[in-house]
Amino acid sequence: MDDDRWSAVAADWARLWGRFAGPAREALVAAAAIGPGTRVLDVGCGSGEFLRLLQERGARATGIDDAPGMVEIARSAVPSAEVRVGDALDLPWPYDSFDAVVAVNALELTGDPELALAEAMRVTVPGGVVAVANWAEGARNDVDAIEAAVAEAYEEEPSPDGPLRLPGGLERLLTAAGLDVVASGTVPAVWEAADEDALVRGILLGEDDAGLAAAAPVVVAAAEPFRTAGGGYRLVNAFRFAVGRVPVR
């Protein structure tokens, strides 16, 4: 989705998906040794969940996202943080502005992960870190199984795994950019939907009412193995992460 469509779904995104990547965020904070006083930029900050975590850990959090609707929610959620509307490929800060730059499910959405990483490195102090995370390959994600069922129902091909989702993909990206990879790994991330409505709206985020109604039976049927005794749904997924240190110039 483009930034206008992300703005349009920002409220639903925050409600249904905002906390989902929490385990990946926690992994990045630990691996990057982010703590009190660390100046951190969150690229693709979305609705501000990572900004809140960073502030809770005592970091000086700053965020940027190209969707104004997301930025509006992030500013409301974390009013003490500086949050800007802007492009990850052209960050509006000078060299050496941050001790760490973090990005969760962001680089692959820019269309040019290499340039986005170069920008992240540019605004990071020498010896600082760039820490990134995104979904692991589809075979490790219950969500992907449901999305594949929807694609099959509409005689479409499932979205292929991008290179950053595959084993070693993030490490290769960081290494090729000249970063020294100091940590990497995989963490589980569970997505839970309280009922069928939340399940369908979450999986089909951005669809209009007609699209939701048409695809809902496929989503519900595909999610049956993940239905809980309480009538909700619990889908187990995985994130990959990697942290690289910026060379001292």
C-alpha cells in the first residue's frame, strides 16, 4: 500500500496489528544495547509502539513515517517524541544524528532497501548501530497460510518471499553495506484476533466492505486450525532480526 492507503487504515492497523511485532522490538533493544540516553530513530515508526517502548527504556526516541495518518497516531500515543512525516530514502537529519537507527517491517517496503539502509547509516554516529527486523519466510508464519488460501480462492499466486525474509537475508544486506553484524536471530511473534470480525479485518486490512464480505468465508475457513476454545484465533509467526555496527570513519 502507498502512504495514502496506509493513512486510511492507520486506526485499524494500530488496533489490530500495532503490538504484534513486540517480540522483535524487544530483541532489537536488547541486541543493540539501547538504554537510558540512547538517541534512537525509528524508521517507519507506524503508530508509535516502538517509540513508546524506547521511551520506557530511557532512550531519546524520534520517529519518521511516510503515512501522515500513522504519524498522527504516533504523535498522540507518544506526545513527548519527535515524529515527522518523511521518506526513509531521504531522511531529514544531518550526518551522525543518532546513536542507533531501528526499522521493523520497513526496509522492504521502501522499494530500495539498500538506499534506505545507506540513509540509516548516514544519520548514525560512527560506532553506532543499525538494527532491523521483518517477517521470516512464509513457511514459518500461520498468517501466510491464510493469505495463501485467499490467493488460491481468487486464482492468484501467493506473494513470494522477498530476500530479506529468507535465512541470512538481513545479514547479507547489512554486510554488503559495510556494517559489522554483531547480532542476529529469529523470534516468535503471535498474532491474536478476538473474534471472526477482527480476524477478517486484520488479514484483509485495507479491503472495502464488499471485499471483506466476499473473502470472509475463505479467511474463516483457512483459520479454523488456529481457532481457540474461547472463539478467538491465535496465529504463531516468526521475525528475523539483525544488528550491524557502523564503521568508525
